[in-house]
Amino acid sequence: MKKWMYLIFPGAMLGIFLVFFLSHSKEAEARESARLENVKKKQADDDAKKKADESRARADAEKAAAARAKEDADKEAKKLAVLAENDRQVREATDKALADGAASQKQIDASEAELERLHRQKDQLTRDTFDAAKQVELAKVAKRTAEIEIQRTVELVARKAQDSYITRMPPPPPAPPKS
């Protein structure tokens, strides 16, 4: 019997559920059809209102477009006049700047030429100073070489004189005999 309980209770519950479901589904279909009719009616009203608004908006847009076109034409004419004036001012400023630039370039070229001359003069003075310092150093070396040569010659003469028999002292006389 216990086995049949697993089938009886769920079967009974399914039957009860089906009774409620079928009665409710008929009501739900009726409500859904009423809602769909309301939606269609509302959609038709919205479409009619939308068409009226679109025609009114189109007319307003055409008026606004005409006014905007007139405004744009006025703005464009004014803009072109301002642009022409600005172009003239820029052209004048450019011509003046080019003239100033040419004068400055001439001055720069003259300054660069002077700078190049001064660099050459500086290089020449540096070479002259170096040559003079070289001559001084060569003179110092020559003087030192001459002094060393003199010392060598003096030593050579002194050595020859020392080795010479003329500069030697005669041997001391023999000591007197002791009586």
C-alpha cells in the first residue's frame, strides 16, 4: 500500500492543480484580449497624435530652417568681412616682419663676419704666443745644455790637470836620519 501512496497523492494534487489552472487560464485569456484591445486603441491614439505633432514640427522646422538659413547667410557675410580684414592685417604684419627679418639677417651676417675675423685673429695670437713660449723653452734648453757642457769641460780640464804631473806635489823629502 505504501507504494501506491507515492502515486495517489501526487496524482490528486495534479488533478486539483489542473482544475484551478484551466479555470484561471480562461480568465487570463479574457484579460489578455482586453489588454490587447486597450493597447491597440492607445497605439492608434498615439499614432494620430504623433502624425499631428510631426506635421506641426515639420512646419516649425521649415520656418526655423528658413530663419537659420538667413542667419547663416548674414553670419557668413560678416565672417568673410572679418576674415578679409584679418587677412589684410596679417599680410601687413608679415611684410613688416619680413622686412625686419631681412635687416636683422644683414646685421647677423655682419656680426658673423666680424666674429670669424676675431676668431682668426685669436687663433693667430694663440699661435704667436705658443711660438714665443716654444722659443723661450728652446732657449732655456739651449742654456741648460751649454751649462752642462761647460761643467763637463771644467770637469774634464780639472781631471786632466789632476792627472797631470805638473800639478803634482813633489814627493816629500826623506826624513833626516835619527842620530
